[in-house]
Amino acid sequence: MLEKIQKYKEEITALNIQSKAELEDFRLKFLSKKGLIPSLFEDFKSVPNEQKKSLGAEINILKQFAEQIFADLQAKFEDANEGENDALLDLSLPAIPNHTGTRHPLAIIKNRIIEIFARVGFSVAEGPEIEDDWHNFSALNFPENHPAREMQDTFFVMRNPDLALRTHTSSVQVRTMEKQKPPIRILSPGRVFRNEAITARAHCFFHQIEGLYINEKVSVKDLKDTLLYFAKELFGKETKIRMRPSYFPFTEPSVEIDVSCMICGGKGCNVCKHSGWVEIMGAGMVDPNVLENCGIDSATYSGFAFGMGIERITMLKYQIKDLRLFSENDVRFLRQFHHVV
Ligand code: PHE
């Protein structure tokens, strides 16, 4: 029996317990009810009386030794666990970065345009993407046989040919003029649709932001001043603008607005096709017929309107070569705008 005690003692001393699981194995083997140490006490019952005193003392020493080891290791493993909890609660540790999404480049530019015009009194107006002929075409002075009404440009609603997907957000300008009295200063951002083949330069849907200002005595000078201010704010203080005569049914006179090339500053490069200028929008003085169609007295009021493609402005601003990137949702593209707010 003394030998057994000795052997157990050596075995326990040699143990190298590293985990809670190993400690539990140790407890089961030596200390549990059916473990080796309690079984020594069983054996002890049959020990001759004269040996009981010394053997009993040895067994108790072994038992206390084993219990002490168990208690020490248990405390050690508990402490380690608490350490883990402490780490979770340490609010001074740097945070694990949380990758949130980024703003879409079109949203970035749209918001920037809105912000620039908001500073000179323009507010945002919105309208439906499915429009009737009146708001998209007729009120805007489109002649009955104007090519823009034809099937190749416009997506009509099959069950109701009076309805179509809006081809521009000028429809929102009509809706606003019908509801509000001048002065009116609005921007109408939104998605528009045209039946075009999808290429690097065209898509069947894109985004526009159009502007409208109606008041007494609004002149071409107001139009030019406002758009020059806008171009300088968006592309930089050195930017110049020029107007080229153009045609839109709803404006008279109508112009195209070019800005001096933001890449080469006007010297000539690939972006401006060596002309020094890039076209950014259409504009003009609101045709008196349009004002009258919307219930505004054209003898008292005049106004200007302009409209630009948000995709086009964004492509110029960030040198994006393919329009399709905007709608493919490829994170490798979208992620590149992480740094722009
Ligand atoms: N609505 C025109 C378009 O979609 C843009 C425009 C708006 C032109 C206002 C002139 C004035 O092309």
C-alpha cells in the first residue's frame, strides 16, 4: 500500500496539466468518488491496526497534495478566463475596423451639385419616373411629330401609350410650375430612360439633374452667371464656360454649355479631343409657350433652365472611361470612392 501511495505521488508530481480539460481528467482519475485516492481509503479498511496510524497519515498527505494541486490549477485557469473577459471590456483598445459601404460616385457628384446650387437658393424637387405625355413632352412644347417622341427614344407603357418612362427630368419642372407661383428655383435630380443600345458611352437609363429659375426679369446674363459660378465651384476657380447655339423645344434661345477642359486647362488633350473645351449640359431661356402651358404669365415672368447628365459629369470629374461601371456594382470600382465624402 505504501508503494501505491508513493507511485501515485510520483505520478501526480510528473503531471503537466495545461488545460481545464486535463485538470478534469486529473480530478476524475484521482479525486472523484471512484478515483484512486478514495479507493486507497477503501483499501485502508483492511489494513492491520498497527499500520493504520502511519499509513493513514501518508494517505491524508497524498490526498491534501492532490487537492492542493487541483485547487491551484483551477484558480489559475479561472484567472486566465477572466483575463479574456477583461480584454473584451477594455474600451481603450483600438476598434476592429468595420467596413461599411461607400457612397456611389453618382450620389457623391449629385450631392455636390445640389450643395453648390443650394448656396444660391435652389431646392430639390422630385417627380414620378413613369410620366404622361403632357409632363414629359406636350407641356414642354414638343411638336406633335418631334423625333424624341418616337419609339426609338422613348419606352412607352404598352397598355397605355399616354404613359412612358420619363426621358428627362424636365417633367418635374412642369409639375412644379403647375403647382407653385414664381419665384421658382428648383433642381430636379433623378433617373431617366432612353431606348439606346448599351455601350461604354450610352445606357438605356442614366441620371440627370436639371435646374429651373423663374422670376421677373430673368435674363441670359443670369443664366450665364449662375452656370459660371457652378462650373468654378465644381471644376475649380480657373474654369471658363462658353455657350454654343443649340435647339431644345422648351427653351428659346437654347445653348450647349462647354467648360474649359479640367484636365489640360484648355491646352488640348485626349479628354477634350484637343479642342480645349468639353460639353457639360444643355440650357436656355424657358420658352414663353412652356410658361403659359403651366399657368405662368409670360408677360410678367421669364426664366432659364438647364440640364446635365450626372454620369457624364462624374466621368469627367474622375476620368471614368466606361458608363457601364456605374450600374455593375463591382466593389473593386465602388471601393475607389472610399476617400471622397
Ligand atoms: N431636358 C434636356 C435633355 O434632357 C436638357 C435641358 C434642360 C436642356 C433644360 C435645356 C434646358 O436633354
